[in-house]
Amino acid sequence: MFPAKFQALIFAFIMSGFMAFLMSGILTLLNLGWFSGFVLTWLKAYLVAHACAFPLVLIFAPLSRKITARLIKTG
């Protein structure tokens, strides 16, 4: 479907989407509790969270890889 050169970008988009979805739901529930408009409020929070999370993943992924490489013992 997509050329291999887009693998990192697509991975970052999907991963940030999952994380933003779950974290926005958890934090919305913890902060506001369950109420009749919960799902709509959660989805609004998710859209904002994903819009922030995707570029942040792109920015911090290289740093995370470097830190991980230093923490992993090879050979």
C-alpha cells in the first residue's frame, strides 16, 4: 500500500494514535468521571492529544533510540 520509505512515519502515526487514544480516555475518566457526554468529551480530547503526540513522537524518537542503544548491553 505504501512505499517502505514511509515505514517510520506510518509507525509513528499509528503508535501516537493508540497512545493518545488510551491516555486521553484514562485521563478524561480520572479527571471528570463517567458522565452522559463522556465519549464525546473523550473523542475531543483524543483529537487534541493525537495532534500533539504525532509530531512529538517524530521529534523524540531519535533521542529515545539513542538512549535505548546506550542502555542495551551488546555482546
